[in-house]
Amino acid sequence: MIKTTLLTLLGLVVLAIAVVAVIALQRPDTFRVSRSTSIAAPAEKIFPLVNDVHAFNSWNPYALKAPEMKGSYSGPFIGPGAHYDFESKKSGSGSFEIVQVSAPSQLKMRLVMTAPFKADNLITFSLVPGGQTTQVTWAMDGPASFLSKFMGVIFNMDKMIGTDFDAGLANLKARAEQA
């Protein structure tokens, strides 16, 4: 009786994994997470908070939620080539580097994660003026490996990453709207 129950449970677990795997295989090979906010400041005031990697880390939610983070800067402080290596138990390990700037409207970073999962993604900050405010969008695009697609069936990755982006944009808004 116990053996039959254990075999049935094992069979159900294998079936569940197979179903999740089939669903994961049907997901796109790329992903995008994007969040936006309106900031009561001109793009020229907001842009330096993104373009300077030191200033970026003053509002970056991943750096703020991991005060034990070890990091090192290299290259210029601002613009293309500005680079930051980081290592943290909470936020993972990797690096980001500013790769393209169109001041004050757009900035692109390459984010390379080495832990807890390997990833190579493109981060884009877009700033669009609109009257007394600037619409700021933080987006991340990248390839979706089978593992990330599999995990995405179980966990809502857009919500998990998007929550961090929302927190970061709120931090950026607070900094940019200071008098």
C-alpha cells in the first residue's frame, strides 16, 4: 500500500515537471520587463542620476537592499565605459557597464550576471519630456534560457523584477524631485 502511494506521488511529481517543461518550451526565447513613472523634473536633471554609476547606485534598489554588497568601479565615472562589478548574497553577482548614451533622452547598460544565474541583458533608461514632468522608463531585455522559461512558469518573473524596478524608479523620483 505504501509502495503504491509513493509510486503514485512520484508519478504525479514527474507529470507536473513534464507539464511545466512543455509550457516553458512554448514561451518566447526573449523576455522584456519594463516599468515607467512620471517625475516632476526635467530630463537634464534626471539623466545625471542614471549616467553616473556612483549616482545610479545611490538609488539603485539592488544596491540599497544589499548593504553588504561588495563592489568596485572602473573606467570613467559617467557615460560609455563606466563600469561596476558587484557581489552580494541578496542581489547576486555580476557587473554592469554603460554602453550607449543619447543625453538626456536614453541610456543603455549591459548587465552581466554571474550568480545566482548567468545572464547577459540589456538595460535601457528612456526619458521623455512632457510639460512639467519627464516620463522615465526602465526596461530590461534579454534571451530567455530554458531554465529561466521553466522558472517563469512557476514564478512571475515580470512581477519580481518589476517590483524592484518600481522601487528604483520611486527612489530616482525622490532624488530628482528634491529641491
